[in-house]
Amino acid sequence: MNIKVLDTTLRDGEQTPGVSLTPNEKLRIATKLEEIGIDYIEAGSAITSPGERESIKGIMQQGFNSEILSFSRPLSIDIDYCLECDVDGVNLVVPTSDLHIHDKLKTTREDLIELSNNAIDYCKDHGLTVELSAEDASRSDFDFLKSVYQDAIEHGADRICVCDTIGVLTPDSSFELFNKLKDIDVPIAVHCHNDFGLAVANTLAALKGGATEFHSTINGIGERAGNTSFEECVLSIDRLLQDFSTGINIHKIYDISKLVARLTGVYIQPNKAIVGENAFAHESGIHSDGIIKNSATYEPMTPELVGRKRKFVIGKHMGTHGLESRLNEIGLTVNKDQLQQIFNDIKDLADKGKTVTDVDLQVIADNVLEINHEDRIKLGELTVVSGNTVMPTASVKITFDDEEILNASVGLGPVDAAINAVKTVDAFSDVELIEYHVDAIAGGTDAFIDVIIKLQKGDKVVSARGTEPDIINASVKAFISGINRILQD
Ligand code: MN
């Protein structure tokens, strides 16, 4: 059974508290959605604002294969704005629970049905595809819900959708609800929310019950605890449900996940399935050893399947096999004694409660192997001026391949100004700071500051640390040691 996917990242996803996308950002996401094979893109809600309409029109003009929809209430004012955007169709959202009908809309079931039917007539008269979404369907009286759907189909609705608006279904009740709607003769979609962490499970149960389309967002972003997570749902269908498939290009999943995280500023938790930082990372010795012998021992799918790479993490729980393959990755070959010595030194560091960064690993390995890497960048002087009246300003003197460079920059804060001043050197202006983490060791204001950063250049990611009594020095030191590492090979 082929399952259709409606992506609502640009509508329900954008309703994530604090998220607002520009027309250009929406277009970039929509382009990736088209590339990955999404069937229906809900591009926004046309009535929201002139900027929103500009976004939707911009997406429409691309001539995508995906059907482009706008969210719409069953009101002609909403539908007129959708028509102005020239969309293919509407996601017509009609609340069906008594709670929503009485307390939110202050109307009656009879009036609601009339509103819904008139709206569908109006849409169909103007050539729009209609997906009729019953809002709060999971808390609606079943017979009434079914009559809304039946009326909608008589008036020409092309598809219907069951919305679990506040995420209260369970896999059992989801299956039952969809099973009871089986005799409906247009495609049925499922729209779940993740308030109890069950959105993906409920969506899969709905498919088993008879739904043939699901709504989801990239990374599961959305109101409150979010919507059904696209990547989890697609991979579960692909790997775990035998009789179902989607037309999604799975290899591009990580790519689109990263883009949406970056543009929305909603970063992904490390332990998130499929796309989280740790989803294909291994630290434990037993696991790493198994993975090296046969990756199926501790991975239910290969990282390459979703466009990722496996990662062995250096730390307290690692074993010598994992360490050796990590050392090989950074271009070092070691004998048995050297491996054991590096292994012991890292365990010592980890036992002190420290995160072992790539630079730590390099320094420890260099010491054991007695390699002297000449750092290409050295910090000479650093001066930072910050206060409450002027913009923080930093000037640095650094030596890069024996050339002395003087640079100055401003920033939002003193650390930002200092890093900006270092970054202005052309040779590493393409190095991006992707993570910045500060810890005070001990506790008082005289504590040592431990800064751990992650830098990215192309697809190469390197972590580094700086520990100093001064937060700015610690940050710059971490940054420079990271750049030295990233420029090494
Ligand atoms: Mn929703």
C-alpha cells in the first residue's frame, strides 16, 4: 500500500512557539520538500499576512509536482485569500468536537455543518482541491463526525482528515477510529500531535486501520510538543511495516532535517531518532566492537540510508577497537602499546568528569606518538573592550603561517566580538562555529571556565576546548585550537 505524505512544516510547524520564517526561507524548505518527494505541501495559511501570501505565491510559481495547499477556515474570506495565492487546494479545517463547536465557535452542530458544506461548495466552484480536516476529531461524537465527512464528500471533498489535535489517541484507539471509518470512499488522512509522545505510534496505527495519508513536520516541530515527526514515520514505514511504503527519497532525510533545524532555530535533541546527533554514534566498547565486526549488531539501519555517517565517540565507555578506528579516521596508525597508552590517558581524563574533545584526543595521541604538530595559527595579543555603553569591540594579533595579522571586530557580546575578530582571516572564514558550551569548574567567580566548542568546515566537524580563568580567553583558545585541528589535514 502506497502512503501519501502531507508536510505541514510550513504551517503547523511554523506555529512552533518562537518560529517565524521569511518567504525566502519557506521557499528553500519547500524546494527540499519537493526534491524529497512529498505529495502534498501545506505552504502556510493565506489569511495570516501579506508576507505569508507572498511566500505561498512564490512556492506556487515554482511549478512543483507536489500539490500545494493553504490552510483555510470554512469562511469565504479565508478561501478568497487562498484563491489570490493561486494554490492547488485547501486544507479546510472544521472543528467537530462539541467543546470546540460550543466553547470556541459559540455555534451549533447544525450551523457548523452548513458552514462546512457552503465552504466546500465555494472551493469546488473555484476549482480547488479540498482536504476536509476535522479538528479535534478524536474527541468528537463519532456519529456526528461521520455525518460531517459524509456531507463533505457529497459536496465534493476530495480527501478527509482525522485530526488528533491535542494528541489524546493511543495506538489502540487510533486503530479503532480509523477502522470504523473504513467504508468512506475517499482517501483518509491522519494528523497527530505529540503531547504524550505517541504521534508516530498513533499515525502508524491509523495506517493499519485504513488511513492512506499522514500529516507530519520535519523534525516533528509544531505547537506544544509538536506534530508527527516526518523522519521517524517514514523510516518506521520503510523498515518496520511490511505492507506499506512511501515515495520519499530516504537518503535526503538528514539533509532536510538539518536545513529546517537551522532555519527555524529549533535544534534537535541528541537522542532524537534518525536525525539526532547520537542516533548513529557509539561510545561503549562492547557496542563499538560489535559494530566494527558487523554493523547490524547494534544498528537497526545503516547511517548511509538516511544520508549520515557513523561516529565512534571517545570517552569513558569506549573500548580499544572503537578508539583505534577513531584514530585511523584522523590519520593515525598505532601499535598495540601505543593504543593501550592512549586508551589509559583518555580514561584518566574521562574519569575526571571531562568531555574528551577531538583536540584532547589529538594532543594525547601526539604525546604518546611524540608527534609535534606545528600550530599554523598562534594567538599573540587579545584586547577586548566591553561595557554598558558601547558595542563590545575586540582586537587581536595572530600569527598565521608566520604572517602577522592584526584584526578588529565588534560583536553582540565580548566573546562574540573576540571570535569575530579571529574569524575575519580569509583562510578560515568558512569555518563555522556550530556549538558553544560553557561550564564553570568549581563555582565562584574565580572559577576556571571550561569552554567546549564544535567547528564545522564543509562536512568536517571538530570539537575543541579552552580552559582559562577568563571566559574570553578560554573561548578564543578553544576556537584557535579547533581551527588548528581543522586545518591539519
Ligand atoms: Mn495540528
